[in-house]
Amino acid sequence: MKTDDLIDALAAGLQPTRKATLNPVLLAFAAAAAAAAVAVLLGVRPALAETLSSPVTWTKGLYTASLAGAALWLSVRAGRPGADTRAPLAALGAIVGLALLWGAVELLTTPGDERLADWLGRTWTICGRNILLISAAAVVPTFLSARRLAPTRPAFSGFALGVATGGIAATAYGVLHCPESTAAFVATWYTIGVAVAGLIGAAVGRVALRW
């Protein structure tokens, strides 16, 4: 048999493979685990139905969910060798930048004697800690959702998955429990909590995502 014929015969039964991506079932489980952790560890806000009818609550949730979405996009790109990660990084930066700008404008338009209260709220000392607490419930399924990927920079991929975990946790925390709603508070303390989750994810990824 000629070499060309042999190659054609071997290739005849091959089917194109789908691009590796995150497991949506495990991501849904991560979101459910975060919501359950809020309910069990922190408690659900009273009058939750009324809270959920407020556009402010959903604006806060949209910010943290957008962080999670951009970080998951970054995770997929980082988990494909040679893929360009600039677009998801830019999206992540733009989301944070927009929130910080919104918070700054809010503070500038708030009377001077009310600005500190607007920025710190009543729970600034525990907000980041609570986000990390809820992240602990969502981190395992989030990282497991990336098993099909092949990251060449484990720490970078771990950072992306950590931010995604933090965003998922912050969304559950913000919608179900946290009473704070000012843009300045969310842009500062929520962002710090999610960023720390990303740094922890980078440390975990350095070991857990090596191959």
C-alpha cells in the first residue's frame, strides 16, 4: 500500500473534535452551592421578595455576575494553549473600571458629611470575609469544571477561576444576604473580596492545574 493511501485509510474514520470548554453542570452546581452556603452560614435577608423586586439589588448582582462571566471566559481562553486572552482580560478590566467610575461619581454627588457612610456602609469590615467564606463552597466545582482544559500557565488559570468563584459567591451573597447597595460600597469591598479570591485561586492553580 502506498503511503498516501495508508494516510487516507487511517484518516477516513476520524471526526473533528469539539473545543474543550468548561462544564456547565458543575458551574450550575457551584452557583447552587454558593446560594446554599449563604442560606446556611449567613442567613437570607428578611423580606427577600421585596428585596428581589428592587432594581438596585439586581444592579449589584449584575456587576458581580459580569465579573464571574468575564473570568469564566478568561478561564476558557487560558485553558487553550496558544489562545489569545487579551479580550477577556480587557472585558474584566472594563467591568471593574466602570464600577469604580460609577462609585466615584456617586461619592462626588453625595453630600460631604455622608460620603464616608456611603462608602463604608455598615458591613465593610466583613464583606470581603463573607465573600471568601461563600467562595469556599463554590471553589471545588468551579475548578473541576475546567478539567477538560489544558492550561499552560496554571497560576494564571487559577487566578481566572478564583475570580470566577469569587464572582459567583459575591452574586449569591449580594442578592440573598448583604444589605449594602451603594455603588461606592460594591465597587470597593465586593471587588476586593473577589480579587482576593482570585489571588487564592492563583495559589491553588499553581498546584491543582499542573499537567
